[in-house]
Amino acid sequence: MTTPKRDTYTPETLLTVAVRIFNERGYDGTSMEHLSKAAGISKSSIYHHVAGKEELLRRAVSRALDSLFAILEEPGAVRGRAVERVEYVTRRTVEVLMAELPYVTLLLRVRGNTTTERWAMERRREFDQRVSDLLKAAAADGDLRADMDIRLATRLLFGMVNSLVEWYRPHPGSGYDGDQVAEAVVRLAFDGLRTDS
């Protein structure tokens, strides 16, 4: 007599599967049936771990947001000249994006169709505003070009950073390591924004 297969899924391993399926199918296009098939467990086993797919979404985007907001509390983000702090935050944002690629990808794809998505978008705006405030402080210090609109610069900076989710793949032979990409983003952004002094 064979023993029935025990559910070896944990909330963390289930979350990994859910994020992959959400990114492949879109959150709205993913059903509990899709998650069940991808995980190889029954829907009731999933419900043993979570209340439903929106809880999985909340956990996933929370992981990305918590990682991003943690950057703002690191010593390099709170000490020194504003321009050095914003460069630090930019570099670390790229590093977090690459380290948490599936989770940040999902965060960047939410559209505001659910309570969780609206919450995530609001938190993203809050993070963006904190970085924008650092850019404004660096401009006020005279360390960034005066002829550059800071709101536009902020949008372009985030556009460059966020575009990484579309092409960066963290595996050997991909052509770029994380440090190289982070340094390139910072140099491209800030060598163009800094004053000549």
C-alpha cells in the first residue's frame, strides 16, 4: 500500500509558483485552477496556506515593496549629500530589482483592478516620491543641472530602472552581471544630470 503524497508546499514555495504564473498569465488571467495545476496540488491545499489569489498577490508585492522601502533606511540613503544619497538609492534599487526580479516584475505590472493592486500602486508612488524628493534636494544643493526638469528626470530615471524587468535575466552567460548593470544605470543617469563642477 502506497502512502498518499504529502503536501510539501509551504507558503513561500507556493508564493514562488504563484508569482511565476501571475507574470506569465497576468493576475486577472490567473485562476485558482491555474495555480493548482502549476503547483501540482489541489485547490484545497492552496486554501490551507492562503485565503485566495489576492492574498498571494499581496504577499508578492509586499515582498517587492518591503525590499525597496528598506533601501531608504540604509545608511547610504540617509547620510551624505543628497546627490550621493540618490545615486546610492538608484544603485540599490537596481540591485533589489535584479535580486527580486519576479516580485518586482509583478509589482510593476499591477493595474489597480483590486484593492491590493491599488494599495501597491499607492506604495509605489510613495517610493517614487521619496526618490524625487532626493533629486530635488540634490538640485537645490547645486549638484544637478538646473536646466533639467526634476519631474521629467525622475520619470526617465524610473523608466530606465524599471525597463530592466523586460530584458534582464539573471543566469550565467546572460552577458551582464548585476554590479555591471547597476553601475551603468547610475553612470548613464547621473553623469548626464550632474553639473560640470
